Amino acid sequence: MKKAQLILVSSILIIIAVIFCGCNISFVPDESDVASTDGLLTTTQSQSGTTGGAINPPSATGDSIFEIETNKSSGINKGRVTGAENKTAQDEENILNSDKYIVKGRIDADGVITPYNIARDGKNMALFTEINNSQLGLISKDSAMYIINPTKKKYSNVPAALQEYLKTEFEKSSKKENRTLVSEGDETVDGTKLQYKKYSDNSVDYTYKGVLVKQVSYENGKKVTLYVDSVTDKVSNSNFTPPLNYRLVAITDFMSEFNK
């Protein structure tokens, strides 16, 4: 199994670090991102979905990854193990290699459980996670990039400078696939017998009949456990556009409200 999931999780962590921990990139609005007197963009979309001239109008469907209930429990997903009876590791490898997939799961860092949903279709990508109990998402499609607040049902255009920074970090993350197998065997995890493979970078893959259910790695010396709850190729265009009832707001208003 490739380390694709860990690459994507690294991307999520990068986004969180950039937006909430600071990276000396100011949230300066683009010329097209000018707020009106009510705090919404002049190209805003109302709660009813009526467009006001916005480019890339939101999706009219409700199957977005931002509309999905997340799992915040610890430990491996037993449903994942049960589901592995009807699929093979090669099935999922083929899905991931196709660059068209949705991966759902959780990250455990020092006991803090962070859910994630990731959708990808070629160069289009959408990420969903939570930080400090607040939902956060990002959409990158063509030349557009949006930051999403599912809790408030709002989204904003990501400033050009931050877009370039994130794209650069995504590219860096995609080049981290250098691991050499060190050892392998069996281990009981959460009451289930799993197979493990340890690699030269100290990461460990745990699988059930070849299907990945858990990965352990180290980010800056910190142990990070990744749980994979599902992998599917059921991807639709609605995963790469904000849902219809989300409002477009200025980035300054978005960040101000998110940080309250």
C-alpha cells in the first residue's frame, strides 16, 4: 500500500498550520474580494442559492463531503475490517492510483481525534477536517480555491498569495513517498489481528487482508496515528464546489468569525 493517505493528511496539517498557526502570509483580499456594507461580497450568493454574478456557482446537490457526519471515536473502525471481506488491497490500490477517490478517516495526535474527508479527481481536491471543535474545509479546483466553514455555512476565496503557498506545499508533500520495508508480522490491535509492515522512516502500516486500516508515523518527532475508515471511487463534481446554501463572504470576515 502506498503512503498516499499520509501524504494527504500532511496536506491537511499544512493547511491548519498555515491558516491558524501563522506563516507570515497576510490575508489581503484580492481586488475582486471587496466586501460590501453588510459584510458579504458583491458577488455573494444568498441562502436560497440565488447567484449575484459569482464565478463557479455552488453545487445544487447535497452529496458534498462537507455535508457528511464525521467519526470522532478512537481505535480502528471495525466496519472497515468487516468490509475488507469483500474487497482486496489491489482494489483500493487501483482506486488511489487513479487519482479519483474519496478517503475518510481520523487522525489521533496526542489523544486528540481529528476527522478528515478527502476528495480528489485529478488536480481537483477538497479537504474537510476540524480544529478546536470547529469545522474547516478547502476546495482547490482549476484556478479557484475556497476555504469553507461548514458550521456557519459560509465560504471565501483564498487570497492569491496563500493559494501559491498551499500549492507549493501540496507538491512538496507528494514527493515524500520514500520508504524501505524493515520488518513485517502480525499484531493484535483493538482486539483484531492485523498484519503490520514497519518502514525505514519509522512509519508502520496496519492492514486486514491487505486493506489499510491504520498508519502510524512521526511528524516533527510527534506520533501521529491515521485511521482509514473508507476508500471509494464514488466521486462527483459536487465535492469540488461549495454547497448551494453556503454564502460567499470576504476572507477578513470569514477569519474574524471563525476565530471568535
